[in-house]
Amino acid sequence: MNREIDINKIEVVQNWPPNIEELKKHFPMEPGVIFAYKGKIYNPFNIEITLDLMIHEATHFEQQGEDTEGWYEKYINDKQFRFEQELQAYAAQYEFLETVVNNKILKTKLFTMAELLSGPLYGNMIPFEKAESAIRHYRKLEVRDLENEKNEKFN
């Protein structure tokens, strides 16, 4: 997942993604939902796409790589995979926000992200408090996991 995504070149389409019928079978289509599909953001409700949302969706483009259909198939059918993909995208979004907003706005944004990650949109995968903590500490956990992996290899 080392593809660089130029967020200035991402096209936003005011429509449903090509795979919407399959998605409707598995997820609620709440007002405001957007989709990353083959380098385009599908925005059927025409919401404002803020820079932090763009970064979230760009993370999904990186995750999808060259196999968007395969990624969506796994995303739909594998709850753990879906959680990991969304957690990574929300963590990237949060990491960006840390650099551009004050603490009060950051806390509000984190609350909203944790509410979404823990809610019905993704299948109620995790309690709110755990979602909030996981988003906030994702990068630290990732570094710690890499350090542990490195230590295991050299011991």
C-alpha cells in the first residue's frame, strides 16, 4: 500500500457507485454516506467533501490498489477486514486533523468518527469507547507492533 494518491486529482461524482446494489444488501444507505471506488469519490447526497474526508477516502483508494472489486467483496463479507480498513482510514483522517485544527474541534471530529466506526453504517463492530481509543492510538499501536515484530525477529 505505497501508492501515492494526489488528493487534488480525485474526482468527486454526484452519484451512486457502480456496485451500489450489492452494497445496499449489506449496509444502510444513510444520508451523507460516500464511497471510494476506483479513484473516484461517489457522493450521492452531494455533501461537502472536506480535506479530512478526502484523506479518509484516499486511504481506501490505497487499500483497494488495482483490485477494487476484490477489495469490496472482502470488505462486505469479512467484518474484521472491514474494521481494519475503516480504522486505518479514520486514523489517517485523525492524524491529518491533529495538524490543522484546535483541540476542541479535534475532539468533536474524533467523537463523530468513533460514532460512525461503532455504529450501524459498518455493522456495529466495536463499542464507541473502544472505537475512539483505537482511532486516537492507531499510529502508536502500529509503531509498537512493528517494534515488537522487529524484536521477535532478532531474539
